[in-house]
Amino acid sequence: MRETYTDIIQYVADRCGTSYHKSHTVIKEVSRVLKEHIKLGDAVHCEGLFYISFQTSAGRMYKNRVFDLEAQVKEIQERLPKISTHLVNDLVVTYYVRLHQLVSQGKQVNVKGVGYVIPTETEDGSIYCHTRVSPALEKPECVDFLLLNQETGGLTLTYLEKEDVRFQMVADEKLHVPCIVAKESTYQFETIEI
């Protein structure tokens, strides 16, 4: 059975002992802050799911800023001052844990507007988790990165435009690869004559 976005929000609300509305507000804000930080050129880490950073043909990026769980909770708390830091933390952690559990069950998950984790079975029967950036996710218009020069070993501050960077998305090392891939199925009743 497929778990919808509203099912996940309700699950998070029930686990944290809060209302659906409050849970939805915080989860919606998670997507918003992730997208904004990617647009600023920061790498983003969705705990237990995936890590999004940038690549360029101009060189190897050196220690880009990472917008991690702690920074996400802090920024969401600043944007939603009426919700306690403790509750924001619980809601965000529970949301990521639930998505992680769904992937472990072989189901595809989506951090709305940011990225997907898709358990995939190959022709030889092996299973891996494919990650994909959401088509709605925008690259930064222009951003400064420290690039590592392979020849000299030195660092250079480089200004890059939108067309010079591309997303690099990898599954989190804590992500459990499922044993089976869940498939969408429909059940129908057959009518037989008696």
C-alpha cells in the first residue's frame, strides 16, 4: 500500500503528539529551507536519506558549506517562533526517520521539491537505492566556490554561474538498502457465476 504525503504528515503528528496542521507547517518549512539553501549554493544533508552538493568541470569543490539537520532545525525554529525548538526538532527528525523506514520497506520517497530516493531492482536481482534531484529544484544563479587545483594543490576562489554547476546527489551512508522493492499493485474482485 502506498503511503501518501498526507499519510506521512499524519504519522509524524501522531508520533510527536501534535496536530496535523502543526506537523504540516513544519514539514512544509523543511522543503522550503532546503530549496533556499541549495539556491544559495550550500550542500544539503537530509539525515538518513541523501546528500546534495554541486559539481563543476572547472575543478573539485573544496569543503562547501553543509546545511545539516541542526542548521535546518535552527532555521525552521527562527521562521516559526510560536513552535518550540524541541517540537520542531522532534517533527523534523521523525519525518526523516519515517522516510528512512519507508525506503527500508522498498518504497520510493520524496522530500517535496528537493529529491527522491528510489529503491531499484536490477535485471540480475540486486537492489540499490537510486537518488534523483527533483525537477522543481533550482540551481544557484551565481555562486562563489573554493576550487582545489589538481596540479598545484592550491585553492582558488572561483565565481561560477548557473550553467557551470550541476547537482551531485548521493544516498546517505546510513540508508538501509531494502531486501525487496515494493511494487504498486491493484486488487480486483472477480465475479463468477454460480
